[in-house]
Amino acid sequence: MARRCELTGKGPMTGNNVSHAVNRTRRRFLPNLVNVSLLSDALGRAVKLRISAAALRSVEHRGGLDAFLLKADDSELSSNALALKKEVRAALAAA
């Protein structure tokens, strides 16, 4: 399973551990990923996603999963999230 947020595309970054003697060794900064179930109003069901904690705050700030997906750029979304976005668009068009 990739260490990448399904909604924002946030992934691991690299940097250095710096000791007191200023010796540098490479390290990885991993995103804070959490497994969550978000409720989609358009679909009327919960959707399980693996997203970062920052993305979870962004979803709440934008007014829910549906609003976040409709505003999100397709290049950042995972294949699972793209399929979900397509479902939401279809459900909103039918309503």
C-alpha cells in the first residue's frame, strides 16, 4: 500500500537527520495517514479512504467530501477517489 494521501496526493518527503556535530544522514518524512470513513451526502453512504490528517481538516473546511471532490484537481486524486468523484457528479446530475 502506497504511503500517499488519496485526496491530496501528499507523499513521503526526504531530508536530513542533523546531529549535534552537524553530521547529516538521510531520512524520510512520512505523511500522517489515517483510515477514515467519510459520509457522502450525494451518494447517501460512507466511503472508506486513507487520507492525511491535513486533508481531513480540508474536507471539513470545504463543507464535506462531495464539495472537496468536486473542487479537487484530478491530477492529485487517486484512482479510487476519481471513481468516487465520477459517482458524485452522476448522483448530483440525476438529482
